[in-house]
Amino acid sequence: MTKVTLAKALNMGLRKAMETDPKVLIMGEDVGKLGGVFRITDGLQKDFGEDRVIDSPLAESGILGTAVGLAMRGFRPVCEIQFDGFVYPAYDQIVSQVAKLHFRTQGAIKMPMVIRIPFGGGIGAVEHHSESPEAQFAHTPGLKVVSCSNPVDGYWMIQQAIAHDDPVVFLEPKRQYHADKADLDEEATPPPLFSSKVLRTGSDATLLGYGPMVKTLMKAAEAAAGEGRSLEVIDLRTLSPLDMGPVFESVRKTGRAVVAHEAHTNLGMGAEIAARITEQCFYSLQAPVLRVGGFDTPYPPARIEEEYLPDLDRVLDAVDRTMGF
Amino acid sequence: MTEYLVPRAEGDVQYVQLLTPEGYRVEHPDYAFDGGEDEAGTIRGFYRDMVLTRRIDTESTALQRHGELGIWAQLLGQEAAQIGSGRALRPQDYVFPTYREHGVAYCRGLDPLRLLGLFRGVDQGAWDPHVNNFANYTIVIGAQTLHATGYAMGVQRDGAVGTGDADRDTAVVAYFGDGASSQGDVNESFIFAASYNAPVVFFCQNNQWAISEPIERQSRIPLYQRARGFGFPGVRVDGNDVLAVHAVTQAALQYAREGNGPTLVEAYTYRMGAHTTTDDPTRYRLTDEVEYWKLRDPIARVKVYLTRNGLADHDFFEDVEREAEELGARLRDGCRALPDPSPLSIFDQVYAEQTPELEAQRDEFAAYLDSFEGAH
Ligand SMILES: Cc1ncc(C[n+]2csc(CCOP(=O)(O)OP(=O)(O)O)c2C)c(N)n1
Ligand SMILES: [Mg+2]
């Protein structure tokens, strides 16, 4: 067992994946000598060489477009997008090429690549550095989308995503990179990649989230417990496909659900999740499924980002409202 | 794997230079510095501009260290590239900057506190670009080069090129970096500008680095030579020589204003500081390189030139120093006094015409905030 941060766990996971499969490549801006602006690829170029850890020219469409060709040649590219807001120059390649090639070629071509994106806010950054674009990818058939919330998941999920044969958008909560340490047992058997996980059991309402929100939800559940309220918390982990089984089971028990994410509320993941719960658990529901999200505005300047981001109070406020029905 | 990369050899670098690092004026067959009737006064002005710009930079770096700014993008070492080009502009010209053009902003008359607002996080660099003909800082690498080209196409359609009226003919400048030269947007802007013969000057500050990646990762040939492939002129200038930058930019601007189309200017310079205050350049570059460039400091050579030729006295330098001190103090106080935006301002200005949906979200959030009143 070692105690590691999310940043370290991802680094270890990437290293393991590169050791396991010589076809795994890392590519992106500043991922080589610098080890990435968040140091997630620290030391990998030194140990695996410039052919496998590729400092790319400054062009995101170029990174993703060449990754398509490398994948066709049998490699498994792991592309790093430096910050969420810089994925858009590559959006065309991701949505029109990466996502569709398997379908278009009737399975003749696989796109076993991972697109790593540090996402979410709360780091006091300037614009384009704090966004949550997950819905844009989850809405795109052909892509799979996952997000880790803690070091242990980070270690396993990155390896599972790399080993997976479909393109995976891998969202890393950048605010958590260096926040907490967790015990990592490298001998353990991880749960499947595309599975959600109950982190805390409860009976009054179900809290649903992923990535950076999970910590907030756990704190909210703790605070609520102090007031005699029992909240169940589920880390969704996978956004496309969604793993709704544990969610339905939970909501059938509690009758109430609150979904939280930093992304804009309008047409965010919460909307899809609320719709599915309503469709499948209608007769168990005691209240409408409530969403807590970022507002439907561009991400605000850093000095008021804490107002924008869903926090413990806003989650508990939603819990109050759902209990009040 | 990397043998093909062009070696970073000093002898390879050929550029327009009019003032050597040792402070001697030199001739160039194609370019001459035009300092107006009071040439010495103009050069003293450049010196003052560069010192004040450097002060804006060092003061802001210090403010970041004291937690007053979230981040700061340093321009240390690029003062001549920015002042030389910024001072070649006419009022009607229009600038599209990156996030590092603090010296150009200064030349355009933008209050540096507006820059601090962006880096402090009280706004997103919300100045009205039409006030100083200085567009908003653009963080997404390369995007602004297309904006500049489109603006220049508008200038053409307004008939503000090639009239011979010095107060009307307009040029547009797109600033960008060596790293940005790899972006699709930048290459597309070259195509558009060439295709329409747009009055735009592409001003690339090749500061040798894009965060940790050296210029060799972006280009096998000197960047200015790329222009040739797009069908317009390119020129490389010693970016640490304010006189040469001024002369070359002035010529490119005039060429555009007269309706001859785009030029690529590559200002060959060096990022003396870190990429930003969160960067640690010791991880990827050698101090030898930094030392080499220190000897090419853009401000020092002008000071030597002015002093050696008796064009500025002790009092002048003292005055500039005092002015820099005052500017520093004003920035320190002004930065701390920048008001935080109100939480509800998040909902303002998303649209020209506010939507009922967003208005409702705003009201809901206002009620939510009110519910805390008295609760604490
Ligand atoms: C589209 C996009 N990708 C990545 C980034 C992150 N980033 C910010 S600055 C930078 C390097 C820019 O280098 P260069 O163009 O040479 O300008 P310089 O910073 O040296 O002035 C990178 C990769 C970004 N801002 N936008
Ligand atoms: Mg650069």
C-alpha cells in the first residue's frame, strides 16, 4: 500500500499501461520534458523515450488527428489536452472522426485512444481553464466518457481506459490532483471501468455526482447526518455509457434524488439522469429529481467562481427542497 | 528521432538590426529608423516606455507572489518587440493581442489596471476594445489572428486602405507567438489574409519557447520564411532592438495601409521569465541560454546608446526611475482596490437580449443568497 495523490496515481497508472503494452503512446503539449503542466506525465519521457512520449506542436486538432492515424497503425495513443477549454480546436477530429470511424468502417477500424482532459474549476484560473465539457462528449455516439474522483479510481480507470478498444474521453478533476492522498493497493482487483459505485449508503435521498463533485457530495452527506438525515452517495464514474442499475436501486429505496455537476445545468448530465430515473422509477419517486449545477452562463471570473460552483450548501438546499415535497 | 531539428546556432540567425546589443547604431540596406524631427527625443521616449513596461511586468509578478493576482504572464525580455511595434501604430490602426502584450496595451493607452483585473480574476479582461483600438486578450492560442484578419477585411470594405489619407488608411496587427504558429487558426488566417490581400500585419514574437517546447518543435525553418509559402512577404527582425522593430513594423504597417496586403514580421526575442508565474522553466531549459540572452537585453542597449552619445543625462534616467516607482505604487494600490464582482453579476451580459430563463435562474439564485441573510 502506498499513499498517493490523484496526480501521482494517474502517473503510476500511465506508467503501468506503458510497461504493459508497448503500443501505448502519450502525446500532447508539454507532456515530455516538463511532464505536463500538472506533472501527470512526469518522468515518462525520460524512461520511455521521445518516440513514446511525444511533445506535440501546439495544435490540438493536430494531436487528435495524428492520433487517429497512429491508432490505424496499431498504436494506442493517450492524448493530453492541456486544459478543458482548449479541447475545441480538436473537437472536429474527436466528434467527426474519432467517434465515427468504427461505425463508418463497420468495425474494420478501432479507435483505442484515450483523450485525457483536466476539467472543472475552483483553481482560481483565468478563462478557458475551468470548464466542464463532459455533456458535449457524452452526447456524441461513438465516444465513451468517464471521470475519476479519487486516486485509487484514477490509477485503475486510466489503465482500463487505455486497454479499452473504444475511444474514451477521460475527465480528470484538476482541483483534486494534489488535494488528497489515498491508500493505493496495486494488487487489488478494480471494479469494471463502466460502472457506478455506491460510496455511502443512506435512506432519505440519493446524491449523484462524478469527478470533482464527489467530494462535495460526501461532505454534504456527512453534514446532513449530523442533522439526522441519511443520504446515499453514488459516484457515477462513467457518463457514457451511464451505469444506471445502482442508481435505480438506490432511488427505489430512497424515493428522492439530487444530481450535481459543475457543468451548466441546461442539457447537462443531470438532465439525462433525471429523465432516466423518472422513466424507470416513477412510482418510487416521492419528489422530482433535482439538479444542482453550474449556472447557464459562461464560467465566471475567478473571484466569484465559488458562487458559481455547486457547493455543500447548494447541495443541502436541494436536499431540503426534495425532502419538502 | 530528433536529428532533423534545426540546431539553435547563433550564426544561423540573420535579422534586421539597427542597434547592436553593445549600443551601436548600424545600417541596414532596406530599413532605416525614422525617429521624426527629434530623433533623440523619440529614442528617449522608447527607453521610458520600455522601463515603464518592465515595471508593469515586475510589479505584477510581485503582486502575484503576494497572492493579489491569480496568475501573471510575464513579458520580461520582450519590451523592445512590444514597444517598437506598438509605437509604430497610428491611432486608427487596430491591435489583436495574445495574453502577453502588456507593452502594446500600454502603447495603446490601456490602463494596466485593466490587465490586472483579468489576472486577478475580477473580470475577464472586459475592456471595450474600440476605446483604444486594442482587442481583448485572447488566451485560446491563435484564435485572434483570424479575428484580426476579419477586422482587416472589414477595413477594406469600408474603403479605409490605399486612399493616401494618412489619417484614414488603416492597418491591423495580429500578435501571436512561435508556438501559436502551429495552430490551424494561424495558418488559416494567413490564407485568408493572402486571398483577400487584407491589410494585416502578422507580428510573431518568437520568444524561443512555447511553455516547455522549444521553437524547433514548431518549425524546421525560420518562421518568417513561412510567409513565402502563403504568398506574402516575411521579415525577421532583432526583437530586442527597439529601433529595428519600429522600422520594420512601420514599413509593414504602411505596406498594409497602402493596400499591398499582409506581411509576417518575426520578432526574434526571448522570454526571460517563466511562461507564467505557475511555470518552472528550470525543468526544461538551461541557465546558459538565459545568460546569453541577458547580454542582449532590450533596455540596456538603448541606455548605453543614449549615454555614450550624450543624448540623455543623469536627470533623465532618474526621472524615468521615479516615474516607474510611482507607476509601481499606483499598480499595487490600484490592484488591491479592484472591487470583486457581485455574485449576481454572473448572470449579466451573457446575451445582448437577456432570456427569461436566465432571468429566472438569476432570481432564484438571488432568493437563495437572501436565505442566508440573518442565518449566519
Ligand atoms: C488552444 C490552446 N492550447 C493550449 C493552450 C495552453 N497554452 C497557453 S500558452 C501556451 C504556449 C504558447 O506559446 P507561444 O505561442 O510561443 O506564446 P508565448 O506564451 O511564448 O508568448 C500554451 C500551450 C492555450 N492557451 N490554448
Ligand atoms: Mg513563445
